[in-house]
Amino acid sequence: MRKMRRAHRSPIRPLPVETGSVSPERALRALWVAALIFCMAVAAMAQSTNSSDLRGTVTDSTGAKATVAQSLRVTVETGSQG
């Protein structure tokens, strides 16, 4: 009867992971996911078009400040005013 050869065992053994602890790979993956979600949330907030702010000084043709001025809001896509 022939002897069966054993599979080669690596001299480097993985460190034992304690019960209840998180492996470094899993912690790093969770950190990357959290960073990605944070970046996507910041980008989504930057795209918000719910409000606007317009500041400036209204002047007449001589350069004097106007005491009464009206503003007109125009929707670019539809051309509607209001």
C-alpha cells in the first residue's frame, strides 16, 4: 500500500481572531463603505436646487442706488414668470 503525501503546509499561520472581535479586513471594508456613503451624501446635498439667494445693489442709469426695486423670477426650462 502506498503512503499518501500530505499537502504542503505554509509556515505562516494566520493570527487567531478572538470571539466577538472584528477582523481588520472587515473593519477596513466598513470604513470604506462609510466614507463612500458620506461622500455621496455630501454630493447629493450640493446638488440641491430647492432654494436660491440673490444679493446685490440695484442702481439707476446714473449709478445712484435705487430705493424701490422689483425682481422677476423666470423658470429657464419653461420660460414661465412668477
